[in-house]
Amino acid sequence: MELLLVIAILAVMASMVYPMFGYFRRRAQDAICMTNLRSLHAALSSYMGDNGQVWPQYPNSGDGPNENTQAKWWYETLKPYGPTRKTWLCPSHPVDSATENDPQNYDFSYIPTNFSAEANIAYRWKQPWVIEFGGYHDGNMANQVMPDGSLRKGLSPSAQ
């Protein structure tokens, strides 16, 4: 009888704790996303330090960028400064399993801001350097990294 009582108490406690696992998983994914943004901020800062404090300039092409070529360009530009392809992807971002390991697929979760080629321009404007575009955290909120490296949440560009 005592054994059944202990099992029943453990079952009740497990049923109370189980819903919290989803919450903790979302918090962990949010923390990884913030770490990714800090890594991208460090890479952008290093890039600008090596290039006269000028923000990376996406080359103008006649047909305009599509999402995959723009992601590839940003990845290749900042690759020498540390970010891997995984850094560009929020863990909460749903990835198509068919293209996940495709070397031609540059799926990404973050959009760097476009600044002009003027030196120090990225530091003058108090706008995010990199924004998460999916709104995967806390409803439609997206993580953003500011010029000073601080993180904040704002409305996702996909929700506007």
C-alpha cells in the first residue's frame, strides 16, 4: 500500500512538472539565439575594424538579391570572423529537413541592417545591427542586437 502511495505522489508531481519542460526548452532556445546575435555583433565589429569602420556593403546587382544569395553573401563575408552557418540560424526556426544538409541552402534567421558605406555610420544610428525575422520568441517578438552589443526584444519584421 505504501509503495502505491509513493508511486501516486510521484505521478502527481511528474504531471505538475512536465509542462515546465516546454517552457525551459523555449528559454534555452532563446538564450542560444541571443548568443548567436552576440557572435554576429562581434563578427561585424571585427569586420568593420579591419575595413576602416565601414559596414559590409552588399553588392548591387541588376536582378536584385534573393534570400538565398543574400544569406550566402553575408555568411561568406563574415565567415573569417567566426560565425558558422549554424550561428545564422535560431534554434526555434523551423528548418526543412529535406534541405537542412544541402550545401547550397543558406537558410538563416537573422537580417543585418543595411547601412551606407560611410565610416562609423553603424554606430551613429541607434537601430539594431541584426534582427531576427521570424518572431519565434514570446509571441511575435524578435531578438535584436544593438550597436553597443546589448540585446533587446522588438516586434518581428515578419509581423509588421
